[in-house]
Amino acid sequence: MGVLNTLATRALRISDKKSFEKEKSHLLDVFFENGYSRYMGQWAFLKASKNSLTKREPRERTPSVHLPYVQVTTDRIGRILKKHSIPVTFRPLNTIHMSLRSVKDPIDPKDMKGVYMIPCSCGTPYIGETGRSINPRISEHVADLKHRRAKSSALAEHAEKTNHHVCIEKASVIAKVSHFHHRKFREALEIEKRPSNLNREDGWKVSRCWVPALSS
């Protein structure tokens, strides 16, 4: 009976008045040919006609406004909207969910891949990138400075020549980027934005059309 009820309901919903009787007659014949009695077919159409879903009219949507509750201000706005028959609901600025701390431990940005900056006491920065965690890469810079590896390290070379203090303790993450090409391009952009830097190489070349945007 479930199939009969479904087909009868469908016929009532999508058929206009002119074609309904023809569709009903066709379905009754199909039901009979498939082993159902005429009575069962008629009962399916009677049941479908009584179903309120077949006569459901589209609801008229009433516009409504949802506002964050700010004492006095929101009340005034609400009164103005109600004069125009516009329902207003309020929501709190702060919820319990916002006040609760995340159960997940925060991830240190330096434990991720990305682009980083190490400043010098003279104000000149070094821009770097790594496909590993940034923390181990910074540790390598510390070792280079400690052992004065000027040949392999731009930071060590600068510190040796100028006797400046490389502020490893102020190393910061500029961007967390895992994709290799995105990371290399971001490093090149950051170097371009800081033409006075300690980098020996400029990294990937940035098209000159981007320079006005970077300097703005």
C-alpha cells in the first residue's frame, strides 16, 4: 500500500484539475494490472486527498531582524522596527561558550612550517622560511651564531663584522605556510617589503607589478 499511497499523493500534488482525472484513471489501471484491487486503488486516492500535506500552502515569510543586545541602543532600534511590524530578536554579546577556554592545547606557531623573522639590535631583520618546524630552524641559527659560522650563516657573518646582537629571543612567525611554493613566494614578498635586510639572497623573484601594492 505504501507505493499506492505515494503515487496517489504525487498525482494530487503535481496534476492540475484538467489532467488529474486522466492521471488517476491511468494509475488505477496500473495498480489493477499489478495485482491490486480497484478498491485498494480508490482507497489510496481517498487517503491522499485527506492528507493535509497535499493541500499545504506556501507560508508567507515574515522579515525579522536579529540584533546583538546593547542596553538602550538595541531597545530603541527594536521599538522602531516593531512600529513597522518587523519582529526583533536579541542575542547576547557574550555567551557562556565564548567564556569557556578551548579544551585543546594551543599550538605554538613556531612548531609549524612557515616564514619567520629574526631582528638585529641595529633594526635590520633576517627573513627565513622552513619546511620543518620553525623552532628547530631557529635553534640552528643559534648554533651558527655560537660557533661563528660566518661562511654558512648570514646572521653569524653580520654579528662577526658589526659586533651587533642578533635578537634570537625576539624571533617571530610572519606566516604559517605549509605549501612549498606558497611559502617561498611569501618569503620573497616579505624580503621585498624590507629591502634593508640581512639576507644574502632575495629568494624567489617577485614581479615588479606587485611592488606598489607591497609599499602601500
